[in-house]
Amino acid sequence: MADGTESSRTSVSSPGASPPDGGAAPAEDAYLERRTLRRGSAGPLLLTGLGVAYVVSGDFSGWNFGLAEGGFGGLAIAAVLMGLMYTCMVFALAELAAILPTAGGGYGFARRALGTWGGFLTGTAILIEYVLAPAAISIFIGDYVESLGLFGLESGWPVYLACFVIFIGIHLWGVGEALRFSLIVTAIAVAALLIFAFGAFTDFDSASLDDIPVDHSALGASSWLPFGLLGIWSAFPFGMWFFLGVEGVPLAAEETRDPARTLPKAMAWSVGILLVLALLTFLAATGARGANAVQDAGNPLVEALQPDGKATALSRIVNYAGLAGLVASFFSLIYAGSRQLFALSRAGYLPRFLSLTSRRKAPYLGLLVPGALGFALAAATGDGARMLNVAVFGATISYALMSLSHIVLRRREPGLHRPYRTPGGVLTSSVAFVLACSALAATFLVDKDAAFIALGVYAVALAYFAFYSRHRLVAAAPEEEFAALAEAEAELSRD
């Protein structure tokens, strides 16, 4: 669907024909001018903060439900494997982001490597993750607000609406302001995690780690693996909670200063910080109170600090900081979803009007439309856990396709200029690909309904692409221009 000023043309179309001298057509200039982000707004510090902000709420809650699937040992192994997956994937994405520094992120990488279908499949999976996750987190924010007794509010649609209105409003103000706000809130949350770990380790007892009752009917069951070997696989989605979302850093590429240098550094720093936080949080929470006590807790860090159920000064600090962590992740995921939608819309995969930007260079419809959808889902269902499971399903599909994109580009275009090269090359991205496929399969062990809901959304999106939008792509969009250039170079080399 066009935005009312541009008309659809051919299968990969440009909003205007190129002039005889080969320069950009006026219609192309006008099209892209109305779809321009603010350049140079983000440096290494803001991008590192963005990468940590995507994830930090997962340290405060959610990961602990994996204890009920695999026990301490099962979740520990799952977290190590998922940490390896994210580390390998981030190094692969850093190379791809240096090659293709556009707002399309993973969709742009897959578009170059796997064609239009691969690009749309990847972009849609990422969009599912970044629309569903903020909706779920808004519900968790409501629960925190109610439990803390803030302003006498109860969890419900007014709190969810306030979240979307306030934080989307900050994004509409401008990307620089938004990223600075995100950095401040994230710093508060990270500081609280370090304070928590320091306090909890004073009560650490290794005997508490494996206190979950053993299911002796499970294959390979022991005190460390109370639900057997299968429990390790079932805990994969929860091991992801320590890292879920960090792959969104490349979505800020068009708003980054010197992206070829800045993005790889910021992504490496982000995943390094997250690995340390995951280790400290996991060991401190389970060792202080016991795996059995925190496995079903909605707020496991606070539970770990209150062995007798009475609040302490430290537990109150961590409780408030948990709210800050949720806000940081909610805020940054709103940003990521808007940039993914912006890029897909600008290239014609989704209705073009969704990529229009404001005077402050913010994709206002890319913020408002997913925000409205997320609020509607939160208010209608109130089921944050189910929505997060749907988001995880979408995420694992995108991880597999992005890792595959790195492998394909390394094999097909070995001479491509790479300002940054992934350590280990194809071996690194292959490890990420195998683990991503394993994590995708594991989502069916945890929540089959969520997996099938995600597949249903996928089917509708694919029908739209197959019958409509793939015939109306915009050749002037950066991701399409990169792909067209690659095709032209391939033809010249064959000649």
C-alpha cells in the first residue's frame, strides 16, 4: 500500500525513473527525504548502553523459570550454550553490520545473502520479537508498580497505556534524547545488579544450588539435573533471557557515527557486560536462597534477599531497580521495533507510509502503530509470559537466518570488503546457527501454543508478501541498492 504520494510500480520498483545522466531521480530524492533518520546521534557509549538495555530486565526476572525445567545444572548448561550462541552470533553480526550499516539490521543482512524471501522472513521474525516483548514487559511493569504500592496504582490497562504514551513520546522527541534516557536507566539497573550480587554472595551456600527434588524417572536425572538430560534442552529458552535482544544493536546503524568501527565495538562490549551480569545474577540468586525457592518467583532477586519473607533495605533497593530494568528494556525494545518496521516499510515489504519520519527525524508511525498493537495485546490478554514465549520463537528464527546469512556471504562473496572480520569466520557463525536451530526446537517443549501462534502470524505475513508486497519493493531503499549492486558485480564477473 502506498502512502498517498508514491504509486506502486514494478516488482522491484523505484518511486521515480532515473534521469538520463544516471543521477538520482527527483521522485527518489523526495521519497527518501521523507524517510530519513538523524545521522550521527549515537556513539560507542550510547550503543553499548542500548545493547545492555535490551536485555537487562531478563536478569531481574524470567530466567529463574528455567530452574523448573532443568534444575540448577540444566539451566546452567543451557545458559552457557545460549551465551555461546549469542557471543558467536554477535561477532557474526558485527561483520555484517560493518558491511551493511543500514537501519534494516538483520533483515538487511538476510536480504543481501538470501534474497527477498530471506530478507522478509528474517525481518518478520525480528518484528514479532520486538512487538511482542514490549507488550509483555508493560504487563510486568504493571505488576511491579502494584507490588511496590506506587501511587496506589494497580496493574491494568491504565498503567500499560501510560508506559506506551510516556516512552513513545520520548522517542518521538528524538533519538539522541531517547538513547541518553535509556543509558541512564540502564546504568541504574546494572548498578543495582552489582549491589544485589555483593549482598547475596554474603549468604552464598553451594548446598542450596541443587536442592530441587529429583525426578528419578527422567533419563540421566541427578541432584544437578533433577529433570534429566532433556531438562537441559527445555531450559534453552530461559537461558536466552540473559541475552535476548542484544542482537538489535545494528538497527541503530544509520544513526551511528562511523558505524563500521563503532558497531562492532559496542556489540562486543554489550555481550561482554551481559555475560558477566548473567554469571553473577544466576549464582548469587540460587546460592543465597536456593534454586527450589526462587524457581517460581516473579521477583527472584528480591526473594533471594528475603529468606524470612521480610523486606530489607537491600531488597527494597533491588525491587525498585527491577522496575528500572524493566523500563530500560521496554524503552529500548520500542526503539528496535520502530527501526525494523521503518526499514521494512521504506523498502516496500510493508506499507510504505509506515516509514515516514517527522521533522525531528523520528519514524512516528513506526513508533505509534506497533505501540498501539502492543498496548492492545497487553490490555486484552494480560498474559505476559505467553507473549514473551511468542517473542522468543520469533527471535530464534531470526538468529538462525542471520547466522546463515553470514555463512552464505562468506562463501559466495569472499572478496567483499569487510572493515571488521568475525573471529573464527564461518565456524563461529555455524556454531550460532546450530544452537539457534536447537533453541527454536526447544520452544515447542516449553509452550507449544505460543510457537503455533507465532507460526500463524508468520503465515499471514508471508501471504501478504507473496501476493502483494514482493511486487512493489522500492529499488532506492538502501538494502535493495546493496543487493542490486551485488547482482551487478556478479554479472560483470561472469562476463
